[in-house]
Amino acid sequence: MAGTPEAPKPRACVGEIPAYVPGKPPTARPGLTAYKLSSNENPYPPLPGVIEAAAAAAAQMNRYPDMGCTALYDALSERLGVGADRLAAATGSVALIYQLLQAFCDPGDEVVYAWRSFEAYPIAVTAAAASSVQVPLTSTFEHDLPAMAAAITERTKVVLVCTPNNPTGPSVTHSALVEFLELVPSHVVVVVDEAYVEFVRGGDPVDALALLAAYPNVVVTRTFSKAYGLAGLRVGYAVAHPPVAAALRAVSLPFGVSSVAQAAAIASLAAEAELLERVDKLVDERRRVVDELTSQGWELPAAQGNFVWFPLGDRSVEFAEAAGAEGLSVRPFAGDGVRVSIGEPEANARLFEVAARFRTM
Ligand SMILES: *Cc1c(COP(=O)(O)O)cnc(C)c1O
């Protein structure tokens, strides 16, 4: 046969998947401690009991993990007061969003979400061959829930609500979410992505589990990566009505959540009081960061996660470079803004210096 043999071709959507830009590690400079404030990680190391549980599980690494995540479901079930048939665990809550889109979207179906929001959303939607409908945030960098409701068409299968919104920071209120859910057709799945729920201190906070009782189309996703400090182990979960949870489990990767991750997550739930003390410290630190930056003259959106957002527009990359030169790795979104995670007090103090100097540049 003449000519070049035909090469294998992925689905057209694969070529359209935007790249995920991970937060960069900081560049070390002699004599200067470098800090990574670019991935919203927990600056605290894991609690001792958690490391021991993970190590004990690691000693059994010749065996597959419990595919049913039985002990983890039991622990979550007790902690959340929901039946295990409402739970689905996966390798991070990002995986649950992929699974949800895979389970509910046919090619060309629409997924509505705010923009700017979590950068994994357009990637997951495109990978599912679904179509993104991005609804601009308000001038205060919040979800425009009425506009999102208005963006729903007969092709819409899923709506993603990120609260608090990564990377801008504001959270939606319970009453605003209820008003929104009243407008959403009952066959459209509404994901409430609560990756940062433990950090919320605003008034009228979302009670997502209560919403589940009234709205069977709600799916709550949470993660052990942020407040619980297990980002490196990859474990998150969804709470949903039993048929939705069953669909999420049906499309999951067999044996996806490792035994080390399952053990660490269970130990973290057992050590929750101690972990939540650390969350309180991070929230205090967030308050200190916002107060100091505000007194410098910065106008920042409400910060309800473990990060702050500098709406710097065209100067975003320049700010990230200025921070990088001082040993701080932050996360710029070119032309839009810069997200800076709340870190160790010394790292945050360094941020004050960078931010103050930048205002005079
Ligand atoms: C970090 C994050 C997640 C969860 O990440 P995993 O590590 O995959 O659990 C989900 N949603 C948002 C908005 C996040 O910022």
C-alpha cells in the first residue's frame, strides 16, 4: 500500500483539552527560605497518628486496597450522618468531577459553571466531550447565580458551583444557593464543590448536606487535600442521592483509592479535632493577611478559602515574578489575577513586603 500508514487518532476533544498549570515549586535562593504558596496546600505536616496509619498501610503494599473503601465509608458515614450508599470516594475530588461528567454527559451536552473558577473544570468538561458554558463572575468576583440559572438550556446536564470559589475566594450563601436550586430543573445535576468548606467563616454558610435532603439533584464534593493536608495521597469523596452515588462508583477506576490514602483519611477523621485547630490557625492567619493587605491599600475580594486573590489584570505575571524573586511561589493567571495561598506566618510576612513594594512599582 502506498502513502503513510494511518496513525491512531484520539477523539477530537482530546486535542482541545487545555493544559493544567500546576503551582510551581519556589526557586531557592541562598540565605532565603523559599515558600510554596501556589497550590493551596496545607503548610502543616501531617499529624503523627496519620503518618503511622499510612506507614502501616504501606507495609501491605503487595496487596490491592479494599476496592469498596469499606472502612473509609464507615468513618465518613458516621462523621457526616449519612448512609454509606450516599458516598463515593475517589482519587481526589477532581476525580469525582471527571466521573460525574462521564456518568451524566453525552458528547455535546452542556456544563454550566462560573468563570473564572477552578481550572480543572474546563479540562474535565472537554475530556468528557461535553461543552463548557462559562458564566462570568460578578464585579466582586462572586458566582452570578441568577445568570447561571438563566444559562441552563435543554442541553444542560450539570452545573458546577465552586464555593468558596477557587481562585477568587468568595463563597455563596445558603439562601442564595436555595434560590438558585429552585430555578434548576430537577434532572440537572448541581455539584457543590466544597474543597475549602472547612475554611468558611462568612454569614449564612451553605449547609450542603441539608440541601441534599430537599434537592435529590445535588452532589456535594469534598477533599482531604486541603484542610486535612493529604494532597499528596489523592483522596476525596462525594455525597449524593443513592442512585447518583451509585453512578459515580460505577464509573470509578477499580482500586483507585490506595490503601495508604484510605488509612490516612480514616486516621485524619479520627484526629479531626486537632486538625481543625490548625484550620482555625490558618483562618486567623488569613484574617491577618487580609487586614494587612487592606491597610496597604489593596482591594481584595472576600477570602473564604485558604488563599487570597489579587485582581491584578495585566500586571499578574509581573507580580508573580516579583514574589518569585523573593522566594515565594504564587499562582498567576495571566491577564486576570494572582492567587496566593495562606502559608506559614513567615511566608505571609514576606508576602506583605512583596505586596507593599509592588504598589510603589
Ligand atoms: C483543590 C481543589 C479540589 C480538590 O482537589 P483534589 O486534590 O483532587 O481532591 C476540588 N475543587 C477545587 C475547587 C479545588 O481547589
